[in-house]
Amino acid sequence: MTISSVDFASLLCSRLCHDLLSPVGALNNGLELLADEHDPEMRARCLELLNESARASANKLKFFRLAFGAAGGFGEMVDAREARAAIEGLFGDNQRLKFGWLVEDATLPKPAIKVLLNLALIAGDALIRGGQLDVGAESIDGAVEIVVRADGPRIVLDQELRGALAGTQGDAVITPRAAAAYLVQALVAEGGGTVQVSPPDAPVLLFGAAFRAG
């Protein structure tokens, strides 16, 4: 299934709004509480919550800028440390999730960074009770291989996401929650590659992508 660029942009905007609603809403609530609160200890707690919400909003925006946006300020090659920092910022407040970075390349092509980040986003969200998230990638002469592994007590990958990643969703309507998966499949297919997803009954969740990105 293919969708127009306008429709896809709408899907990404919907996904962004959904993910930013919680921290931005918390900022608004915190400001309202702060305006009505006069107890010094409670005001200090309100400021602490405001700081946490502001940090979460900034981290999400930094991640989405690289994962979904044009990543202005970067050339065709992106510092891999930027991707690592984006993932750590996105999941950093999740004390139940551990993150492993298995990328030795100093830089990666921009499309590879987008695929890597979006696969990490999908895998991290699938670890609904926490667990281990490992991300690996290698680029040789423009040929990129990316592997993302998620292991935890409970892993849930919606069939819509599975179909969007594999490109087997047929005529099914793509919803905003599958925007990241659709983007991964589109970028990999554009590079003449494929996306592999472990079977639903596998003990761990594995994503693999091999394509040309440069």
C-alpha cells in the first residue's frame, strides 16, 4: 500500500501531537498549580515537576527531529552519537528499560539514522514492562545493516505495525501509531532492501534491515 506525501505528513503530525500531549499537558497543569500554590515545599515540588516535563518534551522533540524530520544542520552523514543521545533521551526516564549501543561507525547516512531511530522507537514501545533494548548498525560503502533487539517479560507488537514494517498491510488504512513503521519500510524499500521481523511467537523481538543508504 502507498499513501500520498500529504497523508503521510498528516500521520506524522498526529503521532507527534499524541506523544507530546502528555509532557506538554503536564507543563500546563504544573503552571496552574504553581500560580495557586503558596507553600514553599509544594512550590518546590511544582518546579521539579515542571523541570521533568520540560526535559521530557525537549527529549521527544530532539528524537523526532532526527527520526521524522529533515534533520536540518546535518549533512548527508550524521554523527552516530546524535542517534545514541536521542534514544537515551527518549527512554532515559524509563527505569525499567536498559539500553545497549552496538554501533562502531562514527557516522551513518541520514536514511540509516532514521531507520535505526524508528526501529528503536517501535521496539522500545513494545517492551511494555521494560527490558533490554539493543541497537546495532554497520555501514560499508553505502550498504547498511541494522539490527534492533528487544527482550523483556512482556513484548507486544501490534499486527498493524508488523504489517507496515514488512509491507504486507495490503489495503489496510495506516493509522498514526504505525507512521514510524511505514517510514522504515519506505526508506528501506527505496534503498532496494528489506525489513525482517521475528515471528510473533519468538522469545525476543528482532528487527533487521539491509539496504543502500548512500
